[in-house]
Amino acid sequence: MTYHVGISDDRFIRGNIPMTKAEIRILVLARAKINPGDTVIDIGAGTGSLSVEAALQSGYGEVYAIEREPEGIELIRQNAAQFAAAVRPIAGAAPQALQGLPQADVILIGGSGGKLDAILTEARQLLKPGGRLVVTAVTVETLQRALAFLDSCPEFSVETICAQVTRLRKVASSHMMQALNPIYIIAAEAE
Amino acid sequence: MTYHVGISDDRFIRGNIPMTKAEIRILVLARAKINPGDTVIDIGAGTGSLSVEAALQSGYGEVYAIEREPEGIELIRQNAAQFAAAVRPIAGAAPQALQGLPQADVILIGGSGGKLDAILTEARQLLKPGGRLVVTAVTVETLQRALAFLDSCPEFSVETICAQVTRLRKVASSHMMQALNPIYIIAAEAE
Amino acid sequence: MTYHVGISDDRFIRGNIPMTKAEIRILVLARAKINPGDTVIDIGAGTGSLSVEAALQSGYGEVYAIEREPEGIELIRQNAAQFAAAVRPIAGAAPQALQGLPQADVILIGGSGGKLDAILTEARQLLKPGGRLVVTAVTVETLQRALAFLDSCPEFSVETICAQVTRLRKVASSHMMQALNPIYIIAAEAE
Amino acid sequence: MTYHVGISDDRFIRGNIPMTKAEIRILVLARAKINPGDTVIDIGAGTGSLSVEAALQSGYGEVYAIEREPEGIELIRQNAAQFAAAVRPIAGAAPQALQGLPQADVILIGGSGGKLDAILTEARQLLKPGGRLVVTAVTVETLQRALAFLDSCPEFSVETICAQVTRLRKVASSHMMQALNPIYIIAAEAE
């Protein structure tokens, strides 16, 4: 079966780890502009749902999925396996866990464990010219710090949106509106 | 203590009955334009949170809270009691449960049990000249039917909004964004 | 005619000054919990729409409307006059324009001209015990700074929401959904 | 330059025709699951922004862009030309303009001129087994009718979301939040 972006949430194994929802993955990956062969680093990979889709887009490229929760690492392995996606789980927390990784075309930051500035500083160094860095923020503080950091880097052009998705759920013959939490997507593209 | 609209959600006794959230109550009551002495009918009253606030605004007026779930009726009683609000719970389902009620200045419709057209037909008859009818809709079908019905009544001027509220929750030193479900508020004012 | 919160936007004279929309005024005023006789300071009052509604709620109280744009001051005068609202326009920018004002029960901050920290510092001093301070933010930076400041004050309990309102506009027999910009409302209540 | 979904809005020539915004195109195209060689019909193509992206995804496939406004047809031509996208503009209104078109893998409905039921009836006939039909709705009525129609067709599995995107615009050193109108995306996949 051909891969299309936005794999249904229920096809991922989840456990107790929060997962980036399909609609957000679609928007993040659009901003990541992954090309075949690209090297991708996914920081705070969670269940690996985004890493898996990144790997399916990068083809023969490499995707490094950094996650500090052991349960997450196991889920990443399982989800990568079921989609035959070339994802390398890296157990540990950024920025330390970034050491030894190659230069990347795309860096995705979905979790920062309170070390966003240090992670962004490292990520900036790791990003290839022309590379894309996409931060997803679910807190005001992550949003504000990501904007402040990225705007201060002259090599980046930054575009930010808040995506608020409501899903309609069929109940009898009615369609109920059920909100997902809003997510800010901060996309920086290096010259 | 003086009453101010938008009583905190956690001050109501809730059980398993869905409750209109404080921000939505605030917007609905603004559209209801309750005056002291007004007669109010709250259809699908749930926990009675809206009925209680309506009663506190109508003062010496009367608020009839129609609810078909016995658990709801009990919650309405308890919530009315703790706020010393003059709310009369009416066990049953509209439109039948509307029989025998007096003409109303304000009719609130938060639940219709699939009988929205019949309820609106009755409510229209019960509404005094100059009265306000406010429907809250959490499904596409309720929204569409309420709009179709109310727009077809020449005596009504109708204003509709969708309110999407996100609450910020403090987690450590961050503020996480947590969405409430969007609610459509259809407010009709009779000539 | 009795006053009800949420005066229709088109009843205010606007000019080129941005105006807080009716639904936001409703939510802000709910959080402001104005009592008859309250002293209110509205910083960045714009067209005065919020000041006017505050004055109608405070009755014999006083509302000071600080605005640095001369056009705004003129609009505040006109809007106060047409609603017979006791609003005193104060031409100038906060925090300087706050000098000489009395202690307040409620302080509303809708504009800060880049001096939010200084304004909050002054506002905190001016606020009576039990007073309410409500900041509306349309930028990430105002939101983050207001949260950081208010959370650091032990006397405040802070509640924050983002309100995203969509209005439905009738076009032929259809109802089009038209978004207003999202607004963050940060409400702090002093012990 | 490699094509990535979500071409920036300002790269399209627009005139006075409403354009589907980049974020919505991204979400619609994700649901459309276009494969190389697919035949796509875009009904109510507007400026052709969605047709162009569909053509870039379908590669050697065919994209038919139906639009009743002459200005739209001209914009579709220009936009297709500048992206070297194989889009065939068809001047006219659906369902009539659908006559003579081949079976399609994907049908996109962005405008219906009040004839949604007739268009959906024809579209259903034109859709190949396994095909995808995606309706975007900006009115309550289009949303409700699309849901009612598509739910009644046993061959379709339907998923619907409302996407509300807020863009952040840099003003001095602040980021202002500016809402785009919410869009409902109704995606039906045929067995």
C-alpha cells in the first residue's frame, strides 16, 4: 500500500505516551519539506508517530528518534517495525543525546524537558544549510522561547501557526464536535 | 458574597451529567439578557448550572429547569440549594414537559433529545414578545436545525457564534493549552 | 432601556481605533466582577467600549480610561456620552498616566505600548485587596509576560483562557463562519 | 526545485477570487491521498491553488479544474502555467460541467453554487472504487448537507474535521495572532 501522510492515529501503538495527532503530523511534515535521502532528527519523539512518517518520506535517509522515556523507546521500536520505517531510537534526553549525530536536513522538536534553549542552540549547529527546524509547542513558554530564539538567528526565516483541530464524532445520527488541544507549529527554514 | 456571572465549574456538584462550562454560561447569559423578575425556562438543564445562574440574575423571577435524567434532577436540586437559587426542577422531556408552564421572557435550550423542531415550535409559542431564546449546540445537526427554524420565524432576529475556549493549566512553570469543545450559541430575540 | 453586558459592536463609534469585540468584553467583564461603586481603571482603553460597559456596571463608581491616541480619547468621550456612562478619559500612556489615580477595585489592561512589566508593577500597587486585574493579550509576548509577572506575585490567583470566537454571517440562505482573532484573557484576583 | 505540499499563498496569483489557504490545502491533500497518475476533479477551483498542488502530486495524471467565474478560469491558467502543472480549466458550473469527464480517483469540492446535492450525486457516480471525495465547507449548510449525503452512501467511510488556523504575524518584536476562518473538511473514502 502506498504511503500517504497522516497515518490514522489508531494505527500507532500508544501506551501511556502522548502522541502527536494525525492532523498535526500532516502540518508539521508539510513544513519539514522532507526530501528522499534526508537526515531527520526527531527530539522528544514520544510514540514515534512523527518519526515513522518522516522515515517514510525520507526513504533511504535516516531518522533519529530521541526519547527519554523507556516506554517511548519501546513504542518507537514497535511502531517503526510495523511500518517498516528506518527509525533509529536513541534513548536519552536532548541536548546530550544529540552528541555524535550527523548534520541534519530536518530537526523536529516536540519535547524539550525544560531545556529548549540548550536544545535549540545545539540543533542550530546540527542543521545543514537550507535545513528546516520545526518546533511544536503546547505551552505558552515553549512557544515564546522558540520564537525568541529563532527570531534572533539571522539565518532563519520563521513562520508560525496555531492549529486548532476539532474532530466530528458520529453519535446516533448527529455529529458531535470534539476539540483537540491547540498546537503551535513554529517552522524555521535556514538560508 | 455578591453574585457575579460565571460561577467556577468546580463549585457545582456534577455527577455524571455533562455541564455547561463557565465561559459558555457567561456568553449564553449575556445573550439571554435576563432582567429581575424574568421567567426563564431551561430545557435540558443537566446539572442546573445555567438554571442557577439564571435564577441569581432573575431574582424574584422564576426559573424552570427541565431535565429528563433523574440524576440531573437531583443535581439541579442540590446545586440550586447550595446557591439558594429559586430553580424549579421539572422531571421529564420537552416538548411534553413544557405543558402548563407560563409564558417566559427567556428560554434556554441546551438539550433536545432529538426533538428540536417540536421543542422550538413550543418554545416559540411560550416566549413573550421581546423574549430571548438561546440554543447551545454541540452537534452540526442541532446547529443547522436551530438556524433553519429560527431564521424562518419573522419575529426573530438571530445572532450566532461559535465559542472555542482553551484553558491554560499550570504544569510546573509552564502553561499548557487545553481545549474545551467548541459550542455554537444561537441567540434569537423576538420583536 | 436596561443595560445588559455585551453591547453590540455597531453601537460604538469606532474610527480607526481597534475595538474589543462584544464577546470578549462579556468574558473580560465576567472576570472583572465589578460591583456597584467600584473604581475601575482601563489601560489602553481604545474606543472606550470596555470602559463604557465597566461604568454601566459600576454605577456610581468611577472608571478611568487611559488612552495615548488622541483619536481614542475623542472616541471614548463620544461613546461615554451616548451611553451616559461615567467614564473619565485620561490622555497619556501608562504607567506614567496612572500617577495620581486612586486605588482601584478593578484594573483592565488592553494595551501596554511595550511597557507591560512597568504597568503591571504599578497596577499591582494600585489594586485594592480583593481587587481584580484582567489583561487581554493579542500577542504571544504580552501573554507570556503577563503570566510570568502575575504568577510571581503571591497575592494573586490567576486564571487564563484563550477565547476564539467565530461569528456566523447570513449570506443568502447560508451561514458563513467568520473568525475573530483569538484573545487570551489573563485574570488575576488579589487576596 | 522539489515540490512540497503547502505552496506559500503569496506565490499564487489571486485577483478577487477567494483562495484556499496553504494550511487547508495541506490538510485537504492529505485526505485526498493522491497517487501518481491519479485523475482528479476540482469543483469550484477558484484560483486553482488546490488544482495546481493536486497536479504536482498526480504527476502524469490529469486534473480538471471546474470554475464558473471567468476571472477564476484565467487565474487557474496563470497559476497552472507558473508551476508547470497539468491542470485543465473547465469553464462552467457543476454538476453540468462534469459531463463528459472521466472517472476520477479524487474529487475535491470547494464550491457548489447552492447545488451540493446534485453535485454529490454526480460526483459519487464519477468516483472510482477506492476513490476519495473531499468537501471543504465554510457554511453550516454545506457542512450539514455534505454529512447527510455522504453518511447515507454505504460505500463511503467519512471523516470530518474543523481546522481553525491562526497565523502569527511579527509586529515590531511581538507576534500577533491572526485568525483564518475555520474550515470544515469532510473526507469520504469509497470502498
